[in-house]
Amino acid sequence: MRDNEGTRPTWRFFDGAVSISVSMLLAVLLSDCGSCGGLPLLGYLKLLTERDDGIIIVATLLLFPASIALYGGMTVFFAARETAKAWAEKREMKRREEGRREGRREGRREERERIRQELAKLGAPLTPEQAEILAVEAEDELK
């Protein structure tokens, strides 16, 4: 939802419509609940549903709690989705960096081998400095 700020009114309409539907469903279910009469708050709401416009009254009373519950649920859902997305991106970045390191190691290994082959073709032995440089690079590769 944060990425699509332009669709915010559409989401608000959808959220409002769902909240109204859920509060009406709860009111209807409460009116048919046989065992809710003994509970303090639910008993009073069930008593209200027995009036002429009782279901509408109870649905209106339940609209705010239903909206809060749905908004909180959607907030948690989207926060969890963003967190999972961030974790996946972090893993992908780590995997790519490891791939780059491995590619660099492989490239260095191949280049050292190419240098050795070229020097061997020319019949030129490695100087102590060259041998030391190649040895140091081999040690760096292990890190």
C-alpha cells in the first residue's frame, strides 16, 4: 500500500465496505446466538438486536471495533510482507556479493595460470619477486 499512494482512496473504500460488511455479519450472528444471553456485553448486544432496528444499531456499534480489527490486521499483514521482502532482498544481495567474490577469485586464478603458461612458453623462469607475488595472491584468495 505504501508503494501505491495513488490507489489510497480505492483501498479506503474497500476497507470501509469490508468493515461495514463484517460489522453487519457480526450483528446478524449475534442475533442468532443462543448462548450469548448469559454474557454481560454480548447479552446486552443480543438484547438490542431484538428491537425493531436492533441489527442496524448493533452493526453500527460494532463498526468501529471491526474497522480497528481490520485495519490492524491489514497493517500487520503489510508490515510482515515488507519485512519478508526486505529479508529476501538482503539474502539476494548477500548471494550476489558472494558470487562476485567467487568470480573475482576464479578470474585471478585463471590470470595467474595464464601468466605461468606464458612465462613457461617463453622459457623464462619465475623471478623470486614474481613467485612471491603469486604466492601472496594465492594466500589472499583463501581469505
